[in-house]
Amino acid sequence: MKSYHLIGIGGVGMSALAEALLDTGAAVSGSERFLDQGRALPVLDVLRRQGARIHPQDGSGVTDGLTAVVASSAIEPDNPDLAAAAARGVPVLHRSQALAAALAGRTLVAVTGTCGKSTITAMLGHILDVAGLEPAVVNGAACVNWCSETRTGAVLRGVGDLCVIEADESDRSLLNFHPAHALVSNCSADHFTLEASHALFDAFLAQASGACLDGRRDDEPVPETRELDWGCTFDFRGRVVTLPQPGRHNAVNAWQAARMAEILGVPADVSARALASFRGIKRRMELVGTRADGVRVVDEYAHNTEKIRAALRTLQARSTRTLAVWRPHGYGPLAKMFDELVAMFAQTLRPGDVLFLLPVFDAGGTAARTIHSDALRDALLAAGAACELLPDHPSLIRRLQAMAAPGDVIVTMGARDPDLPLTASRVASH
């Protein structure tokens, strides 16, 4: 039996890999520093129920006889588990390498792009599942349709030949996959320059052996989107698709998923029926709740300029005022995107809208802590945007509860911080 130890097993990507490996019959253990800090992560309980063993992140979980220790690009070189692997001679694999090995022999459909890849992956997997093809899916976010007390929601266990995965461009690890079919949703400057991003996606598509869809150079335009109160509709091959998620960006995601499903042999009417029952992705325009005063509370993973802009515009169409929360997910990303963030927020926030910032999420490690959220607040105030910096989540919750009024929409945005969805739930329950 193969056995793997995953460093940072509580993260969205690693927890999905853990579940996928467990589905193959492998033994899985892992470590999680949030647990070491005394912070409970519900996903760890889900993995334990499936047989995963959780250890402190101190090297104690790395034992002789392991097939490999698995790390993501976010793991620092001095991590104790990596040191233990080196001392014991245990091979170390990148997350993408371990996933590629686990899926060898299946027909791989890989979805990537700067924005929308998690949603498209889940939509495509759901369509194929409804079509009876029994696909396996390994995603970078939880699909509400697949969540339960015993499953993370990021992985669909399937026994069919097809396997759909989200391939990450942020660390170039998408190049560890050689899929049968590939889909690139779009491209913008995020982790790399625009030119470098285009080159990366071109290299990825060149590794695919079958049909590809490239949203950057699509000669088939996405049809007109008709917005609903909470959802949207569009036409696909003569069928009206009613999507329960709002926003043109979600309609584009669904359009691309349906077109890839078409390539894989799924009729248009089946795709339309499946998309109507798609319940969305956790933390992707997720309607957490509606307060007694009618204020909707939404949680969003948006962490770069394009995703934040799309989220705000979607919610602005459904509110007289948007109270937006954003937490920078790292010092490096804040520094890199600073000018673009200032311009985007200044252009996108309407008169009356308010942006609430939290301190940069500090995940530890060796990051250069040379820029902080107060610099972004000051630049936005200078640009004429309404912006407040709150010191912590309890202060934020009190401020939102005191300020929210009928006609508002509240949205919490950002990556990495596990308290953002908890804050959204607490505000929604007020």
C-alpha cells in the first residue's frame, strides 16, 4: 500500500489531494500548523473520518517507509516535516506531482486560467456526473453539491474513465500535468506579468493530447446574460440555461463548462439541466444568509483585482450600497498588486459603498513584512474612496452589524484566512 504524508493537510488544495489519495486506497497522514496554533479546522475532522492521521507539524509524522512526503509551493524550505524527510531519506513530491501520479491511467481533463477555474471545474464535473459518466473530480474549492460530514466537497469520487482537475498556474505546477483535454478560462496579470502568463498557458495547452478550449482566443462569443434577482440565464445551443449563481462571470464559467462537456459527448439539454441544479462553490459568490432586515451576506474568495471587481459589480447590481470586506492574503501579493488594487477599488466602489480592510493575513514564514493594510487604506482615502481599517474580526463584526441597513449587501473577500467565512456567518445571523 502506498502511503503519503501531506504538509499543511488542512489547506484547500492539500485536503483535496488527501481525499483523492484516500479514494485510491492509499494511507494518508498530514500535519497542519493551524492545529498546532490551537485553531480548529472542520476539514481535518472530515479527513479523520476517512482514515487520515493528523500530526503536529514538527516532523513527528514523517516515518520510515513512506512513499513520499508531499508539499505545496507555500511550504517554507525550513519546515520541520521537510527536514525529517531529508533525514530519513523519504522522497518529497510537489502536490501536483502526487496528484498526477494518483490519476495516471485515466482520461484527464484539466482546467486552468487566471480566474474561474475552480467554478468551471466543479460545473464540468457536475455536468458529467448528471450525464451518468461517473467522473472523478479533484478541485481547489468545495462544491456545495458534494459537501457532507464525510466528504470535503472538493473531490468527487467517480469510477468512470474521466477525471477533471483544477490545474494551478500560480506556481507553474500546471506543467506537471499532460491532460487529454484542457481548458484555459482567461488570462490576466496576477502571479506573473501578462506576457509570462500567456506563455505559461500556451505551454500548458501544448502538453494536451486532445481537444482544448482557450477562453483567451475564443471565436465563439458567450451569449447575452440576463440577470435574475439571485442568478442569471443565457442560451446554449437553443436551450435556456438558468444558473442559480448571479453575475456574467458565472455565466461565462458555465458556458465554458458546457462547451467542454459537449466535446466529451454530453448533449446540450443535459448540460442545461445539470447547471440548473448546480449549487455553487463554497466561498465563490456564496450567499451565506439573508438577515431579518433583508441584507444579504455573501462570502467570496476574491483576492486579485479582476476577481474583486467582478464580485463587486455583481453585488452592486443587487444593492443600493455595498459594504465590502477585503483582507490581503500576503505581504508579497499586496505589494505586487498595490497600484492595481488602488485603481480598481477607486474605480469600482460607488458613492456610498464602503470598503473595510483587515490587517494582512500573516501565515508565518520568511515573508518581507514591508507593507501593511494601512498603506492601502491611506492610498484609497487619498483617491476619494470610503475605506476603513479594522484591527480584527470581532471589531469588524461589530462595525458591520451597527452599519448595515436595508438595501445593503455585505461581502467578505479574501484568500487563506479561515475566519472570513466565519465572520460572514456571524454577521448574517444578526
